[in-house]
Amino acid sequence: MEFFTQAVNVLKILVTAVGAGLGAWGVINLMEGYGSDNPGANAHVR
């Protein structure tokens, strides 16, 4: 039973790490969306 407990703990750590990575990536993508200070980035809108 010790093996299963250790396996569950490892999976918890992996899921937490993947979730944190995806969350950071999402925040970075949101911040990149606010690029209105660069007029060249909106050249395709015309």
C-alpha cells in the first residue's frame, strides 16, 4: 500500500506543476494581449 500512496503523491506534484505552468502561460498570453502601446502591432486591423 505504501507504493500506491507514494504514486498518488507523485501524481499530485505532477498535476500541480502542470497546472502552475499552464496558469503562468495563460497569464503571459493575457498580458501579451494588451499590446496597444505598439502601433505596429495593430497594422493588420486597417
